[in-house]
Amino acid sequence: MFDPAPILSGERRALARLLTRVENSAPEAEAALAALFPHTGRAHIIGVTGAPGTGKSSLVNELAKAFRQSGNTVAIVAVDPTSPFTGGAILGDRIRMRDLSGDPGVFIRSMASRGMLGGLARTTADVVKVLDAAGFAIILIETVGAGQAEVEIARMAQTTLVVEAPGLGDEVQGIKAGILEIADVLVVNKADRPGAEAALRALRASLDLAPRAARSSLAAHHHLSSPDKRAVDESQAWTPPILLTVATEGKGIPDVIEALRRHRAFLHDTGDGRQRERERLRQELELRLRETLLANLLARLQTGAMDGMVERLLAREIDPANAVKQLLIG
Ligand SMILES: Nc1nc2c(ncn2[C@@H]2O[C@H](COP(=O)(O)OP(=O)(O)OP(=O)(O)O)[C@@H](O)[C@H]2O)c(=O)[nH]1
Ligand SMILES: [Mg+2]
């Protein structure tokens, strides 16, 4: 039987051991997650995302220090979904976050997608649940904002902080468009570099252009559809603040902390937080349902049935849609 007590009291070795099991989808992990679930839902989960090299890790490091100074415990989850050679990046982060190590109120976990059975987004969600149950007041999740997995990871956060930096090439414009929509707080880091003010103005312009529904509360498009209700919602919609920082010098950090706290209060006061949570849980349920149904189905197929069907497709004897029908009929 899994004993949740060591995790609930934040015992670090028990925590590290369980997180490894969760990452490896070990059979014991499921029982542990079930036992811990009632203890989750207390942390402020903050996603930090943005193009490569914008200074996310440096910023996370500074935010963690500031949160510690005001007495909050902090867990950091650094996710590196892109590179199969994560050793270097994680080592770099370790060095950057060195001033946090040794502090019992800080827990840092680096995750790479390689070899992860359950998929990165789901595993990250489970890791965050464990840290939440362990009582960390603040959970910072760093992802590189490049693809679907990262956006999904950002969505599991209550507050999403998008980091920009001046002088990024055109290739990141696409990334920007996608992640601007999910931003609750925008930071232009590397404000010591030329072009920071211009980047800030450009961001402000694209935020003004963005359709309001896209960045107002989730409630606006899921729940409240009648015009007058929407008007009410607009008046209390969240406008993402845009802030300048120099993470390497710790400049601008108090304003970011303030914005994060304000956003949390907004989520609480408007009921938006609960609606986001509801959406997130629905998504998780759907995802797991889909996975389980598929796994059950594949387990029931006769051995070789798939291979045989692939050969028939190859020979153009059948089309994919009818192949599925035949496999389901058995
Ligand atoms: N000039 C300047 N450099 C910075 C600032 N913040 C971070 N850097 C530098 O930018 C580089 C990348 O910083 P990281 O914090 O690793 O950025 P990141 O976004 O986490 O990078 P990835 O995780 O690899 O995507 C490092 O060399 C930092 O020292 C800043 O405010 N000003
Ligand atoms: Mg980083």
C-alpha cells in the first residue's frame, strides 16, 4: 500500500522517488496519484513559456527567489520537449539555478520527453499534482513554446507567463502568434538589449488587435453566450500586463510577482479560475478516456490483424476508412 504521509509532509527523497515512478509510468504510480489527488488544488501553478533563449530559466530562477523571500515554498518543473540531447540544457539550468539549491523550501525537477510512456503533457500534469499535494505554494513550469505539447502544458497552469526578448528573428513570429493567445502576463526580458521598447510596443499592438474573446476569460466562450452576459464579462476581462525585465540582474521582478498575484486574485474573484479548472479536468478526462479506449481496443484485436490490414491497404484492396470498420467488426 502507498503511504501518502511522507509526500504530504514534503519529504524530499520520497518525493524524488515517486516523481521518477510517475515519469516512468510505474504501476505503483497510479495508486499514489489516486491517494494524493484529494490533496491537490492548493498551489498557484504558473506556466512560463516562450521562444528558445528568451531567458525563461533565468526569469524562473529570479521569480523563485522572490517568492521565497516572501515566505512561499516553490517547486520548479523544467520541461524540455524538443531536444533529444537535454543533458546540456538541463546542466545549464542547474548552474543558473544554483543559488536556489540547498534551500529546503525549493524543489527543482527537470524532465525530458525521451522515453516517456504516458506522453509529456500528461506526465507533467501528474508531476505537478504530486508537487501540489506535497504542499508547494508556487509551482513554476518552464516549457519552450514551440509546439502543441507545450501549449497543452501551459494550459494546465492557472497563470501563463509568456517571455519575449528583443531581436528574435522572424522564425519565431509563428510561435508568438500561438502563445500570445494563452498569455496572462507578458514579459519582455533582456530589456538591457536594444529593441526592448520596440518589442514592447509591438506586443501591445498585437494584443490590441487580438480578438477580445481569445484572451478574455474562458467563461466568455464556454458559458456565457447571451450578449448581456458577455458585456458583463468584458467589463471584468483580464488585460495581460506587459512588463520589462532584465532577469540576469533581477530587474523588474517585483512587478512580475505583483502581476502574477493579481492574476491569481482575478481568477478567484471572478470565478474564472474554477471555470478553467473545470475545462482542464474535462480535457484530462477525455484524453484518458481516449487512451484507455484505444488501448482496450488494440488489446482485443487478433495478433496480426493490424499487419494484415496494412498489407491490404498497401495493395489498395481496401481504403483506410473501411479498414477501420472491418477491424472494429472483428
Ligand atoms: N542580456 C541579457 N541576457 C539575458 C537576460 N536573461 C537571460 N539572459 C541570457 O540569455 C541566455 C539564455 O537564458 P536562459 O535563461 O537559459 O533562457 P531560456 O529561455 O531558459 O532558454 P531555453 O530553455 O534554452 O529555451 C543566457 O545566456 C542568459 O544569461 C537578460 O535579461 N539580459
Ligand atoms: Mg531554459
